[in-house]
Amino acid sequence: MTLGFRMWGCGNWPMEPVDEAHPIGNSGGEFQYYPGYWGPYFHTGIDIVVDNPAPSGPYVLTKDTGKVDNVTYPGPDCPSNESGLQLSFGGPNNGTTQVYAHLNCPVTDPVRTAFVNRTDLPAGTEVAQVIEWPECDYHHLHFETWDMSGAVEPVLKLFPRHDKDFPVVENISFTQNGSTIEDFPPPVVTVKGKVDIVAQAYDRQFVTPTQNHKTGVLKIRYQVSDATTGNVVKTGKTIDFSTIPDSSKTTVLFRTAGDFVSSSDYCGDERYYYVVTNVDDNNPANFAEEFAWDTTKHRDGDYRVEVRAWDASSNAGLKAKRVKIRNN
């Protein structure tokens, strides 16, 4: 198999055509859990979904020029129908790495040659097509980007990126002490003490008529204002998945039981319950169950709690709920 390089217009997506945004099935930092296999964990890349896998689907292409660190089953003989590619950029102490997974084996000759000879593989090189996924026609390239801080959300470095879909905050609930039930139910939400705010939210990224998946959001934050004066009395730190947290924090930032069962699979069961209060007011990269909205710092009365979520195109979605504080 000898394939070459594709020249495109302005764009750098790792899937042809590179100058068009492609639908994303799972996002960076999204909740993932496959009982009996993996999880819970944060998804460490994006899934670019396609309608048609190999042999008729589009080709995966290298986003940047780099060294080929590893090829799983480079061919020409393939003990598995799935291959993978890992590229590195810069030195081991200051470089980045890209991972391309779920590729149809074998990879193309230019990839295999660069791997064997330790030569640079140019950006825009055809690598392979994606494999046929066995569940729900979820054929996809899993694409990761890593730097010295860890896994980062790859879509932030892709262009064009003009997403027309805004994140959606579906609901806001209030619990205490890590509870998995709604401790302060409507219709009149009355809270006291230290309160957890749980927001059900999702995004859709670059959808098409055939690919319309719910993904996680890039950023999410809560804010509290006095319903009488309109003055903001509390702004929580923004939980930002641009750099993907360690998976030990997955069940800190997501509720996974009771009234709040976060779920993400290949077949459309996609629900994300973010605990937006489990972030340190002094360090937005520190997450723990001990953090909460301390309502004792405010006078009793009526308040407006809003949760806002953002995507990689700076689109924002918002939901607000009225609550009463009654500590006395």
C-alpha cells in the first residue's frame, strides 16, 4: 500500500477533509464508565466519528509533522484489524505527543517507513482509515494530545472550529455531604449549611444529520446573586477541562449514583452530572468532596443560583434557579 500526502486549504483536522470541522462523539474530560472494563475515568481525547469505516471511509491524516514513536501492528501482516499511531514533537522534556487510535491495519507505507527509519512524518500524511466499530456504528478516530502537564483537550488546537451548537445546562440540584439524592427538592428550594450544587449539562459539537452525540462541556461554573438587590455574592471557580484532570478525581467532579447517574456509552446513553462546587476557591485545579457552597456566609433570604457552561468555540449555555437560604 503506497499512499501519499494530501494538500488542503486552511485547516488542520486529523481527518479528511482537514479544512472542515468533524462531529465529535466523546470530548476531552468527558465522563466515561464501562462496567466490567474501565472506569469511571475522564476521556483523554476526542472521538471524531464517521459514517463509513474502512475500506470506504475517509482517511486519518497526521495533524502535525513529528517522529513516529510507535505503531501498533504496522503491517504488512496484521494479527489484529486495529492499529494505532503515536507521534512525538520536540524532546522528551519539552515536547508533546499525539495518539491516533482505532485505525484499520495496516498503516500506509509512508508511516511504516518513517517508523522504521526514525525520520519525520510530515503533516497531512495519510495514515489509515478507521476500523468498523462493533457497537452502534460508532466508527471513530480516537485522537489525543499530551504535553508536560498531561492530557489536554485536542479540539482547542484544531481549526476551523466554528461550532453553532451551544452547551446546555439542563437542571440544577442541591445536595449535602456528597449525597446522591436531591436533599433540597423543589418546588421551593430551601437550603442551609454547606451545599453541593449538581448541574446536569452537555454539549453537541459539529453535529451532522447522522452524527448528533452529546459530549461533555469544556468549562463550567456556578454563581450566586442576591435575588433582591441583584448583587453577586459568590462566584465559584471555573472547572476547566482544557487540561484533563487525573482520573482519580472523576467521581469527585461527577455524581454517579442515585438521582445523578452519569453515563456515556457508544449508543446514545449520555448524561453528565457535574458537582460544580467540588473545586477549591483558592486553587481551581484542586478538586475534593470537602468543598461546597457555604450558605452560612450569606444572610437568610432569596437568591439566584446560575450555572454557566462553555465550549471550545466560546459558546455558553446558562440555567438559573431561585433558592431560599434559611440558616436561622
